[in-house]
Amino acid sequence: MVREPMTSRWMPGKAPSGPIGHPGQSSAQLEGPSGAPARSNTMTAEIINLRRARKAKARADRARQADENRVRFGRTKGERKKSKAESTAAARRLDGHRRDEDRSGEEH
């Protein structure tokens, strides 16, 4: 069994002296096409401001709720007035067709 020298191993407080990579990875894989060290293919996360993200999410939620309310309750003033006038006219028409005995409350 062959052991590598202690200088190439990581030790707390000291930087590693050898090439850094995955076990079984050759030093040729650690270099880019120009011979310079290759960059890692790991993705870096986008830094976001949590307060702004939270406020943006709340804004989007309010906008979505407003859209739902517009669909559910969204009638113009003219539509509401027309509907009320139609229902009032229908009630008047129905009352006009009642028989007199129904108005007095007597039954036959």
C-alpha cells in the first residue's frame, strides 16, 4: 500500500499544496485548454434581497387576488343599475298580476 506524503493532505489552518479535485481526477482534468486552472462547473446561486423578494411575492399575491375579485364581483355601475331596474320592474309586474284576494290576505 502506497501512502501519499503528508504535505499533500489537507490540514486545518493550512492550504492544500497539491492540485484540488475529485479522487481519481488527473491533473490534466484540472487544467483548461490554455493550461490555466479550469473553473468548476458548479452553479452559483443568485444573491437576492429577501425583503424585496418577500414584498414582490406579497404584491403578486395581492394582484392575483384582485384579478379573481374582478372576475367574481366586477360589474360596472351601469350594469348594477340595469340589473336593479330589471328586478324592480319584474317585481312590479308580478305584483300587478296578483289577484285582489291575495293582496288582502284572505283565502278562498
